[in-house]
Amino acid sequence: MGKGQEADKRMSVLVFLWRHSAKVKAWFVLALACALVGIAASFLMPQVIRFTVDGILGGGDSAFAPEIQRWLAGQDSRTSLLYCALFVVGFALLSGFGNFSSRLAVATGTERFSKSLRDNLFRHVQYLPFKWHVATQTGEIIQRCTADLDAVRDFVANQLLEVVRTLLLITVALVLMFSMNVKLTLVALIFIPLIVLYSVIFYRLVGSRFLAADEAEGELTSVVQENLTGVRVVRAFGRERFELERFDKYNERFAGLWIKLGHILGPYWGIGDIATGMQILSVVVVGTLFAANGQITLGEFLVFVSYNQTLAWPIRSLGRTLSEMSKAGVSAKRIQEILDAEEEKPEPGALCPPLDTDIRFENVTFSYDNQPVLQDLTFTIPKGTTFGILGATGSGKSTITYLLNRLYDLPEGFGEIYYGDVEIRKIDRRYLRKGVGLVLQEPFLFSKTIEENIAITSERPQPAHIRHSAGVAAVDEAIRSFAHGYETVVGERGVTLSGGQKQRVAIARTLMQNAPVMVFDDSMSAVDLETDAKIRQALRREKGEATIVLISHRINTLMRADQILVLEEGKIAAMGCHEELIKKPGLYKRIYDMQNEAAHDETKERDEDRGT
């Protein structure tokens, strides 16, 4: 990709701000108006000094405010000086008030802008497709929604108004300087093009490096996030040294990129200081010669030096402003990439049919990034039955669950899935997901109480209903044994519970949903066989009308199902009830024999241990 294409791709922070500041533009307009008042007052103060030096102390005529000079002509020198001092104090107060009010308006507008942007980001992320979340690292999302947003916020708070103020200061200063002395103004302008050109080159140079540093920070954040969420695995396998080395690698890269940026920033500020100092020195030297030769008055010289300072330092800070704009532009682009990701939008005319019907897969084929997972599946899950699915890892079992509630949409031309007579693509997503309860093998629990975690799927949870669902999930007794019972806070991601307890709490949560279709994706893998059997018996007793889909590697979990689908490499290898499948050679029979043999060996070892 060429530099021109990179420039086109880079998100302009000003365009980004204009697009997302609709609700706060009034605050920035107010800030600009107050800044104009402060700038006007700050430019009038040197003119009062000019008037004082040339008109009062020098005893001559001043080109500034001749009406005021005539009015003061009848006053004694002391009174005239007092009035001039009062004017200076008044303009200083007005300048201070303008700057204070401008800063206050910017601060208010910035915080409201930041809040609005955070709200929009969080709301947008909630409605992004499951596919997008799978493809995007959590640490990267967090980094964009925090550090990148803060970079944009800092630019708005500290640099945006400075951009406008700098342009106004330069314009007004040049107009006044040219009106006083054209030659001296041209001297002042000799170094300005050099400083501006240097700043623009610097801006282009650091833009790509800020992007690389920002992406490195996202990778570093992802490493930390993964380590903290997987701390039990790290400790269990003694992977602390490996994780430290991994973190050090990413941290070294991140630090190295910022060191390289520092190598660019250091010379820039040094050369910029030299150029600015030379510009100021040139004006002072030439201005002194002009004043000595009578080409300008002493008051004009003092005012000119003051305006030159006003002109030089905003231009000097142009590089800093452009640098911050470059960094904010990179961050704005990264934020906008999230906001540009297409949401799952409500579909016009989407249907909400009954879901307590037969579910039919007809010639369903599905791939992840051109990697086939399911191939030409055709089967029916009868209403109100328990349907089992068995298959090796990667055979497509979980993909079936994702298709059942449209976490992934089945592409056109790759088969159909029907609830009754209604094709799944015509069913409203939110309605479908409320009607299809899903329990995953690795359930996620929020850092809340157990009661809140179970009740989260119900709009009007009742304590009795929560405890009943926990009883069906065979976790009520375990919860009551905790010191705080149902008020026990489970910790981040449920870390304070065992794997089996987390799975059973997740099952209770799904039961609270009271969905007509319930899918258990290997969600009883962490519970013992006895508890597994209790849960399945309670499910059949409590949810007799519901359609239950059981995915498991355990034959004992699936053997009571009304029908069992066996998958091999995304294709249907066999289908039937337990009694039928164990009579046929194939995957089901092999797994059944292996698990029976393992159970027999375990029983034999236990009996031998008791005998000794």
C-alpha cells in the first residue's frame, strides 16, 4: 500500500469529531466565542502599552486610539498613566475571563462528547454479530474503547481549541504587524515557512509510527487479558515463566516502538527550538536597528516584539498539535472501524412463529472461512423429544447449536433450517434466541451473586422459581452449603466455583428462561455420572413439552435420548436410538465399547484397592 493510499485510509480526527459531536456542538461554539473575546483582549493590551510609551511617556502622537489620546490631552501625566494602567488591567481581566470561560465550555463539551461516544460504542458492540466477536480479540476491543477513546478525548480537551486559537492568533497578529511595519513583518516571516514545512513532514512521519505503537498496545492488552482470565490454567500447569517471557516479548516491542518515536520527537523539538529562537532573535535585532534609525517608534517596537512572540510560539507548537492530531487520528480510525462494523439489525417483516415444533435441517452445508464444517445434513428433531448429537472434536456439533439460534446465519443456497413450516432466516433473531436456551461447555458467569446469575434470563424472577431451577440443575444443595448461600458472589467469570458447579448454575439459568427449545452443548462434562443422570431425569420430568438437544462425548448422557445423531467430519455417519446404534459397527459403537471398558477397569481397580 502506497503512502497516498495510507493517507486516504487514515481517519481524519476532525471529520470523526464532526460526525460524532452533534449533541455537543453548541458547547464548542460557545468555547470559540469566548476564545475570540480572550484573543481580542490579549491583542489590545500591547496596543495600550504602545499608546502609553509613544503618546504619554514619549510625548508624541500615537497611531492607536487618537480619540482617547485627545481625551487624555487635558489630563496630567500621572492621571493618564493611571487610566492606561486601568485599561491594561481591564483587558487582562477580560482576556482571563474569555480564556477561563472557553476552557470551561471545552471541558463540559469534551466530557459530554466522551460519554456519548462511550455509550454509542458499548451499545454498538452489544449488537455486533457473534462472528465479529469471535474474530476480534477482547483485549483489542477493550483497548480501542478505552485507550483510543482517551486519546481522542485528550485531543479534544487540550488540542482542538488550540488549533482554532493558533489560526486566529496567527491571522490577527499578521494583520496588525503588517499594519505597523511591512519590512519587519517580512523578517518575522522568514523562518515561518521552514517551521510549518518541518512540522508537516514530522506529522506525516509519526502518523504510521503512532498506528504501530497503538496496535502494539492492543496486542499487549490482549496478552494481559488472556493471562488474567486464564490464571488457573497458568498456575495449574506451571506456565508462569512462559507467560512472563511472552509478556516480556510484547512489552519489549511496545516499548521499542515508543523509544523509536522518542528518537524522532527529540530532534524535532530541538531543531524547532533553534528555528523559533532564530526567528525571535532576528525580529529583535532588526527591530532594534529600525527603532534606532527612527523607522519605528519605541512603542511600536515593543508591541511588535509582543506580537511576534504571540506569532512564534503558536507556530512552534504546531508540531505538537499535529503530533497529537496524528495520534488522535489513528485512534479515531480504530474506533470508527468498530462503529463501521455492521450490526445485527431488526429485519423488516421478521416472523415470530411458535418454536415448540419439529426442527428440520435440509441439505445444510456450512463453512468457516472456506473450511467446510457441515456437509449436506438432512435430519429432523421431533417436537418435545430429546435429541442427542455425538461426534469427534471438530465434527460440527457446536456449529449446529450456533445455527439453531442464528448466532451464525446460514448463507443462501447452503440449505434450509425450519421451525415447523417457517424457514429460520425469516424468524426474528431476538425472538429466536429467547426461545432457544443454550448452555455451553464453558459457561460464562458474571461477577455477581449466584442468585443474580441464575435470574439473569428471566424478566420477573421469583426466589422460589430460582431455587426450583437450581434444584432441577442439582446445584441447590451445593449453593445452600456456601456461607452466604444464594448471595455468594461467584467472582469474575465464576472463578470461585468448580467447573461442575459453574455448569449446573448455567443450566439453572437456562431453565429460568423457560424456552421451548433447550440445547446443552457438552454442558455436563464437568459433573459426575450420578449428577448427570439426576439432571437428565429432572429435565425430562420438568420439561416434558420442551425439545431438548444434548451434545456430549458421554454415551451415558446420550443413551436415554429418543434419537441420536452421529457426526463424522461434518457428515451424518449414523442415526437412531441407543439400542440400534450399539448393534451397528461405527463411531458410536467404538466409543460405547471404550467407555464401557474404561468404566469396567475403573471398577476393577477400585475393588482391588478395597481388597488390599
